[in-house]
Amino acid sequence: MNQKVENNLSKFTAKFVELYNRIIPQRKECNFDIYLNDIDNLYPDRLEAIERNSVTALSCSNKLGNFIFGKGFEKNFATEINTRKGKKITLNRCLLDVVSSLKTHKGVYIHLNYDIEGKVNYFDVLEYKKCRKVKEDDYGNEGKIVYRDWSKIERSFSFITERKNKKSKWFFPYNPGTIKDQRLNDSPKSDIPTQIRNYRGQVLYYSLDDKNKEYAHGWLNAQGMNDADSEFRMSLYHNNNIRLGFIDKTILITNGLDPDSEEQFQKDFYGWLGAENAGGVYHINTPFQVEDIKSTIAIETVASSYDPKKFKEVLEDIKDNIRSCYLQIPKILIDDRDGGVFGNSGEAIKEATKVYNAETASIRYEVEDLFKKIFNVEFKIIPIIQEEVSSDVGEELRLKSQAELKGSVGGVSALIELQKSVSEGFTERESAIEIIKEIYGISADLAEKMIGKPKDNTNDNVQPGE
């Protein structure tokens, strides 16, 4: 990264962290009022840049995304749907794209299109930072969605010239009930197949942040953005010190060497050090002659003020603050080198995983409802870790099964066959009693009565009078 890029990034990331109240102003663009996302309309760009440049924030965001996605959908995961550029992707891939937006912005823009029957046949997650809303009309109807790179705006946006400018697009807001009217609006003089083909589609905006109607706040709040930016700058400080060579230097002083001897001395000495280490030594030769041989060579060290442990305690506080922004994600899930009270054992990680899995459960439920709203079928996300059924629940299920078995025809028939098997000597009586107790849930006394006693056949072959 060159200095110019670093300076631009510094200006870009530092500008927002001083603003503790995000403003949502409106700007007139060719008779359309567009809601800006912050005073300069670049809040999502800054949020992405700051999160991406912070090791802790990026790790937390990715981990949050992993827990929301879980193991993907339980059903329909392999179903394919059309997306941009004529490609097809699975619904699990759709889920992953939705999660990729939610894990940073708490919001997602989904571009949808429909077949002739009004069913969704196209699904594409738009780049969040490029989407802006148009103000509602006088009747309260939701405004259009404008899609473009707002960081490169140099002229006013016009819906009239939009079709000629491929870099600028707009879509209808999500409302399946208005599809026919919108198709007609797009292609007023065309037949139905052409209207379907030319229809620009609708965009569904979904937010986990219900308090912000226009745009969601990201997971990093104002303090979190400051802390994530500080972590990046601390890393930059260490990098500059190492890259620019602000480490201990050695000065080698010689006395009384003539030019030829000085040149030969430097050649030999730097040869001993090697090319990689030669930069840490500086040689000075003075013309004075000395009689004391110990004064011929002197070595001095210039100590650096750079201390790699300088921000250690502050950095730990910063990391804790950042993790708190992402639903209090347990530290061990981000940095498993931390010892803590329980150490970094597998059991500790397992417990932390359970805690965060429960913390993110509500988000998975909301995403399931989002896909149900779009496709009108049930969706179920498999959690990253599934809780074991408690013994009480297991016992309840066992008792229920036993009750159903005792009251069924098959259950009675099986008991009769078991009695017959004992009577004929194929099954031991004690074994039969245990089977009845375990499978039917019947007490030992009742099981003994039900199975009865084997018939004594020892006198069957004895003749009268014998």
C-alpha cells in the first residue's frame, strides 16, 4: 500500500468516526427526493472499509455470518433459481448472499423478478452500499430503489437518462400485487411476453434494525467504528515502524584508516553481516591517528523508541468493545489462544458455541420468515450446533410411544405371540417379562401375570396305572 492510498483511506475512514449521530437528509434529484445514507451519502462505504481493515471486526462479522447461515437450509437447499447474467444458483447460495449483507449492514436488498404466474423466478442480492431509497409518494407508497456507485457521483442523477446510462439503475419497490401495472409501465405498447422480458423487477429491502425505517445501522455503532479504526491505525503504526526501519541501529566508528583501508574494511565487515542485516549498521571513519589499539574501533547503539507492547492493554479493551457490537460474541470464538478461567479446552469452546448459537437464533428465525415471504413455502435453517433433547423430553416421548403401542391391535397381537413363544419353550419366561416391561412400560407384577406360567407337560406321556 503506497502513501497516497494510505492517506486517502485515512481520510475516508476517519471522516465518519467523528459523527456520533448519523443523519438521513434528502436530496432533490430530477424531481425525486432520495434519502441519503448519512450527510455525505457514504455511510455503508465507510462501514465496510472500517470493518474490513480491523482484524477483530472482520473476524466477528464472519463468525456472526457463520452462525446465521448455520448448516444451510434443511429443505429446498439444492433448488436452483435464476440470477444475474443468466446463471443459476441454489437457494443455499441465495441464503449465503443474504447473510453476507446482514452480517455487516444488518440489512439486505434483494432483486426479484416473476414468471407469468407471478411466482418468483429470479433472485439476486444487490450490493448494499449502492442502494438508495426514493422518498414515499403523497399516499405513503414506498419509493423506488436507485442502484449505482454513490462514491463516484459527479453529476445529478436523472431517471429520464437512466436507460442510456448502464452504470445507473432503478427498480420498483417490493409489492407483488403491482407486478402487472409495473410491467405495463416499463413497456406500455408491448405484448405480455415482451413486458415480462423487459420488466426491471422489484427490490425487497429487509432490515434487522427495525428502529431505522430508511436504512439500518451496521453492527458497529459509533464507538465500535472508532475502536475498529483505532485497531487498524495501531497495526499501521507497527507496520510503519518495521517497514521504515525504526529499530535499534548500530554505529561503527573507526579511527585513522586511509581511504583504501576504509573501503576494504567496509567490504569485509558488511560481507560478514550479509545483505539483509547490513542496513542496521552505519560506519564512520575519522582521520585521527591513535596509539591505543582499543580506540581504533568503537561501537555505539542508537536505541529506538518503538515498543511493540506499547498499546497492548488498550488494544485488549478495543477488541472487547468490538466484540460487544456483534451480539457479545464470546472471546474464545474469536481468539482461542486466550486462556481465561476455563482455558481453551474443547469443552469451553463448545459451551461458548452454544451460547452464541442461542444468541443468534432469533436472526435465523427472521431469515426463515424472509424466504417464506418471498417463495411462499416453509424454510428451516439447520443451526451450527443442535441442542440435545433433554432427558425429560426423551422420557415423555418414550411414555407416549408405550401408551400408543399398548392401545394398538399390533401391540396386543405381539403380546399374544410372545405368550405363545414362552408356552412352547422358544423364549425364556424371564426374558419375555423384561421385554414387556421395557417396550410396553408395564410393571413387573402385571407382566408376570400377562405372560403366565408355562404348561407342565411332564405327565402327558404317562399311562394310567403307571
